[in-house]
Amino acid sequence: MEFMLDPPLGIGPLAVGMPREQADAALLALRDPSSVSDSDRPGQHIVRPSGLMISIHCAGGCLEAIELGRPTTATDIVRFRDVDVFGLPATHVARRLGEHTAIHEDPEDPASFIAPDLLLSLWRPFAADDEPDEEQGYFFNSVLVARPGYYDTPEEAAARLQSQS
């Protein structure tokens, strides 16, 4: 199955801002009924047969963020536009995303990247850009799509609220 990232709107049937009950139902609809994982936690995450983990984060009764964890097989592909975010090396993904939007290293974790205008973040535990055999650092391990303001510091949140009033 192919999953298209559409930040900041969502991923497939999971729409940022949708009510929790609808998010729970949409998450369950992404399960493969012929291969339900013992790791599934309805209302939190599912794991597809490919190893792709789909996790939802809700607050205030609404879906705030969706996170996808890297599959172990290529039967599920995650794309942003024409970029396979888990199938290409992390540095290539960051460079290709940079063709569409501003993207920069996370100041707290230089192995990871944030595209703040899209509310999209890409994570890996460490950078191993020259070591293809070191998959944990050579490829991104997760991607997150979030609601506007998800990454705000308390000061930024206050400024966002001020500008909206």
C-alpha cells in the first residue's frame, strides 16, 4: 500500500483535527484484517504486515499528529510528493524535500530534520550517512505530520494565540 503524506492535513484517511472517534476508526481501517499484529493498540497505533507502524496522537478530543515508523519490507511505501521517505537515504530525502520547502536539522537532534512550514519532521536515532549497512542511521526511522503549532515552544504558542486574536 502507498501512503501519501499531505502535511499539515494528514495521511490518507487520518486528517489532522478530526475527532478522536473518527481517528480511531480511520486507524483501524488501515489494518490488514488478514494479518492483525499482536502489537496493535487500538486508539494508539497499529503495525501493518510490512512492519509499518502507524501511530496517532490525540489531545482535547482531536487528532493532533500522525507518526509512521519505517517498515521492514517495501510492501508499504510512504511518500511526500515524489520522495520515498523510508526507501531513500536520509540525506537524499532531506535534500529532495528541500526542493519543495524549507527543511533544517533539528537543533536538539542533528540526525533529524524538521520542515516547519509543512509541520513535518523526520527522525533517526543517529547519523550514519556514509554507512548504508547501518540502517538505523542511514535511513529515517519515522516521519510525523502534525497540526499547526505542534512544535511551538510556550513562547511561540503564546505569540500564535496573540496573532489570532
